[in-house]
Amino acid sequence: MTNRTNERAPLVLIVGGGITGLKAALTLDDFEIPAVIVEKSGELGGKVRGYAKTFPDFRSGRALVSELVERVDATEKIRVLRHCTVSGVRTEGDLYRVHLSDGTSLGVHAVILAFGFEPFDATRQEEYGYGVYPNVIAAQELEALLDPLGPTKGRLLRPSDGKPVRKAAIIFCVGSRSKRTDSPYCSRICCSYSTKQAIEIKEADPDAQVVCFYMDIRTYDRGVEEMHQYAREIGVKYIRGRVSDCSPLPDGDILVRAENTLLGKPVQGVFDLVSLSVGMMPSPDTAGLAEMLGIELGTDGFFVSADGGLSPHDTAREGIFLAGAVTGLKPIRDCILEGTSAGGRVAAYLRRRRG
Amino acid sequence: MQRISGGAGDELRVLFFVMTENREKTPGSIDYGWRHQGRPVLLPEDRIVVIDDSSHMLEKALQELSMQYYFLDRCHQCGICTEACPHTNLKNADRFSPRVFIQKARLGLIDLAGGELWSCTTCGSCLQACPYEVPLVEIIVSLRNLVVEQGAGYIPPSFKAVLASLAASGNPWREDPDRRADWFNELAPREGSLPGSPEILLFAGCFPSYDSRGRSIARAAGHILQEAGIGFGILGSEEQCCGDSALKIGDLKTFKRLRNSNLQALQARHADRIYTLAPHCSHVMKTRYAYGRDDAAAVKPFLLLLHELVAGGRLPLGEVKSARAVFHDPCYLSKYEGITKEPREILARIPGLETVEMAHNGKRSLCCGGGGGGFWLDALKGERLAEIRLDEAVEAGADMLVTACPYCLAMFEASRAGDGRWASLEILDIGELVLRSLAEKPGM
């Protein structure tokens, strides 16, 4: 179905039905501008839908998503196309003709790219044994283990034998701040989410040992540093030293070795479970869409906005906008912010363009 | 993978240091005779750290050594190198730490009269681990160069002797250069082997040429090539030390002298294919001799030729009975060249041989301690990297420790001698093992 028949009404395409896309759509709705959300999976809400608790106040990500989806359902002007992706884009007069994977096409006046990021593939840091040792997991998997609606109903049981985890290690900066893995950047939220996870483990089992191996602790932003201090007060241990390797022990335990750089002495520990706090990678759809739309990526593989940062949602191509983690991983509150401001920006753009 | 490669020109231009003739000793302080802008520079270890001009002195020196200034500051002190470094396995309190070394270097706190500059074996584990590509090994070698060529500190006495011998005789033991080809001349000529232009040139190296244990490695290689019907030649008395040790100890001048002499001899031979018994030799020749720019003239470790012959079925291998072998990956094969599969494929083809692996294998091999001058460092018993590796071999259940580097072999033999802990372990070069297998073939 196309909207050829009603070209006077503007239409915005939002690629990605996560929290950023949802908030952008809701903002546009405040301006009475219709939007179509194209979501590649069967569900709205993106990654936040899978977070039982978010930092810094441990509110439910799932509940946040439900609230947004409810509001979207309550509108008339927002359409959602699930299991749908963008397969081609052409200009057509003053429209973009967007072809979708379900065979239909849309004539839109603006596009907001809001399809998020991809977590770093931890198999690329071989010395940690991810994908080889069952009890070395990545942060997303720890999240699922801590989730009351997850596979273990929120009990922290380790993969190899289901044993309750009494000693957990969390390794920071996996796939971040390393030229070796082509990810020299900092992924911004890992220190924060790791601290949140450490607190969850400790609160569920105060006798558990949780050790975080870090380079720096970047728990910035409102309420987050306070969360970090709380973590220390309930006994989460922080050791400064980047882990050099994990090795398996006979019963599934993992030996973690690092240098305690503040003491200048090597440190090692045996843990039931090791969680790798993975950083960000660009979404796999980024390169394809960048080419399709003829817009630039930064050296880190994420989209760059135009105008030297003064127009954070604009790209070099008129009518194509950016919001959320497509320009780099950021906290939920920043995604909500960007969804809101992108909606406003697009509304202003459409008003100026169409009089 | 960080490689040790020449900086922009091998020349040193150190503008910031002025060596004074008179070294005045003021009571209560150590004066190395260093002056920076006319003022004495003190580098005692327990000095309170004051960030002043002298703190940046070493960084500026490195800058003058054509290294990029920020290499030291690039380090985030994350510590991943220290755990990767084999020295972390030693128990002595003053054991080497790459991270601490960098921290001290950038604050001007390296005690140039002390030993910490000399512990590094250049194994390259830190280079593999560093997330910021800090060229640790190159920094250490450059600082050693400062000390050796500028006389700006302490050189272990054993190193002085070696450098002097290399300069004088082209080998580290003041051996007669004319005796370098003795092992080759003692090889019984095979029927049908022709003089004239041989297929390959074998660069034997110092240890296999002169040392009685080492000669067995050279002879094994020789017999294997004869068995495979490959004509080979050596430089003989024209062969000098490849210069790798001189380079890594910091004596650039001696290295260049050896290099130029070898290059002349090699070019006069028009050698198309050169194989070295020691991975150190092939690595330095490939990276610092300007060889290897085109494949035909590439220098390669002999291990690769051995692999070619074994995998190609050109050697009739017989059964080596009741032996459980473990392969120790030399750092200059595994870490610098990525060669880890080939030696294992060779062992797999030896009938009857059981193989096991040590905890640290392949690119994560634990250094024997021989590189970077370690061969001559005379570490104390209980402070030797080779001992840790020997323990690992025994733990893996092996009765045969096989390697493909004469340095490694020598380090293991030296540590093993007279110590019952590893009496059950036989130490072999992979060529010696293949030769043994050849000898077991009926009709050989």
C-alpha cells in the first residue's frame, strides 16, 4: 500500500522499532505527523525489552517498553510493520520511495534511522575463551540469567552444570578500548551496566563474591556514580587490571589472571562464572543502509551527523536523520532524549520544507 | 602483530644528553655523569617522584631515536602485558614487569645502572597482548642501545664479552672462524652429490656450528637434506653471527658490521633459497637485512623446509617407539611468524610417536628465556624461565621435549643439567628427532 493518493500529508519512515524509534514516533505524533515504524523482528522495543532491570535505578526495561508500546497503540497515526526491513530507497520528486522486504513501498518525506547497535562478538578476544569454555559468558547472557522471566527464572546458575554461582568475575572493556580488536573506542555504558549486574548478583546472594576487573570505572551520568558507590558498599570488589587470560579448570571453574596494577602484583582468582562486559559494534544493517542512502560512516563504523555536530540528527543527505545507538551505544535515557529531539527536528524540517 | 622493524633510519641522534668526563660522586646520591641542560640528573630508585624536566628526559631520548614521542604515553597502564609476560611466572620480588618498566621510563626513573633493562627476552608476548600497540620490545631495545653505544649505564659483564667477541671473531665465543664449517666438512659425502650450485643455502648459525651439543642439530639437518637428495651449501668460514643478539642487546654498530659482512657473502653466492637453523636468524635477516622483499630471495626457518619434506613424503620415516613428545614453540617461530601448525604436522607423521601439549602452547608459548641476550644472562637457579617450561613439559606427561630453535634447546639443556627434577626428560631438536625416525626405517 502506498500513500500516493494523499501526498499533502507528510509521512515519516522510522527504521527500527526500539525505544528510540518508538519515542521518535510518539514525538512526531505530538506534532500530528504520521509515522511508519519498520521493525525487523516480530516485537517492538529492541534490546531494552530484554532488560529486567536497568541502571541506575533498577527500573524495568521491559515495563518501559510496554509503556511506550501502549502509547503507540493508543495513537492513530503510527503504523507498525513487523518482520520488515528496507530493501531499497530512491528519490521520487520530493519524496523518498522506500521499498520494503514485504514487497510494498512507501513514499516518505523523511527517514529516521534508529536501528541501534550490535554487541561485540566476544569470540574475537580468544584469550578469554568465550564460545569455548561454557562458564565464560557475555553480558547479554548474564542479563538473561538474572532475569526473573529468563531461562533460570532469575537464579544465577552457571551454564556447565547448573551450579549456583557463588564467585563471579566481571571483565570490563571486552571489545572496547583496544586497537587489537579494531575497537579503540569506549563503549560508554559497559562500566555502568556491569556495576548494575554486580549489584544484582550481590543483592540476590550477599555471600557471593563478585569481582570486577577494570581499566577505569566510567560510571558517569546522574545517579550512576551513586550506584557505583552503593556497589562498593555492599561488597562488590573492583580490581584495576585488564585480564590477560581465562583458563578452564577441571570442574568447569575458570581461572582468571590479571595484574593488580595498583599494587603492582599479579592477581588471579578461581570463579564459578566469568561474564565479559562486551562493548558495541555497528549494527550489521549499517553498512548496507549507508550505501543505499549514500551517507557517511565514521572510522568506527557508526553513522556521523552533519554540520560538525551542530545538527546532531542530520546526515549529509537531506531528509535522512539519525537517532539513538546508530551513532554509538548510549544509555537508555539518552536514547529517549534522542528519539524526542529527532522527532522535533524532523517536524521542524517538514514544516519548513512544506510551508 | 607488532614486528620489530627498523625505525626511520638506524642512525641515532641523541641531542639531549651530554656525557661528562668527570663523574663526581656527591655523598648521598648516585651520579651517573648525566647532565641535562647543565644540571646533574639523578635516577635513584627511591627518589621522590618529581615531574620536572628530567622526568621527560628518557622520552625525549626516545624521540631522538626516531621513535614517536607518544609511544610511552600511549600506555594506559592497564597491566595486560605484565600477565602476558613470561616473567610473571617467576617468584623473585624484583622480577620484570613490562607495565612498571613503561611507567618508570616515562617518568625518567629507569635505573640505568641497574639490571631491569636487561631482563626482557624480546619474546613478543606483550606485543600480542597490548590493546594500544605500544612497541614495548622496540622501546627496550632502543634504551639498551642508548646504554651500549653511549656508555650511559650498566651492561651485564657477560654481554660485554659477547659483544667484543662478535666484533672480533664473528661469533660469541672467540672461536676460530675457519672452524665454522667443520661440522659440514665432517658430513660423509653421499654418492651422487655434486659440487657446484646447490639448491639451497643453509645458514647454520653460531650455536650449531661451534657448540658440541649444537653441532648435532646441524649434522641432523645435513643428513636429512642428503637423505632427501637436496644439494645444499653453507657459507662456511664466511658465515658470521647473524647479529640478532647484538641487535637485541643494543649494539647497533656491531650488528651492522655483521650484517654487511653476511650480506656480501650471501650475495656473492647468489643464493635463491636460504634456510636458517635458528628462527632468530631468519627473522632478523628477513626484517633487517632487506631480504624477503621478493619471495624468491626470502630467508626462511629450516623448520619450513623440513615440513615440506616430511609432508611431501620425501623422507622414509620409521617408528620411534615408546616416546611421548611435547613441542615447545619457539617465540620467534610462533609469535613473530605465526608458525605453529607445521612442527605439529611433522610430529604427527612420525610413526609410533605419541604427542601431548603443554598448558602454554602455540602463540601463547612460554619463552625459554634465551632471546634478547637472555642466553648470556646467567640467571640464578630458581629465577630461570627455562625451569618453568621444563616443569610444564613434565606436567604434560612428556618424556621428550622437542623444539625447533637452538637457543631454546641450549636453555633447556643448561637448566636441566645436574637437576634431577627433569632427568626423565629428553631434549631434542625436531631435526634430531626426524633423523632418529629416519634411522629406524628398516634398510636405512
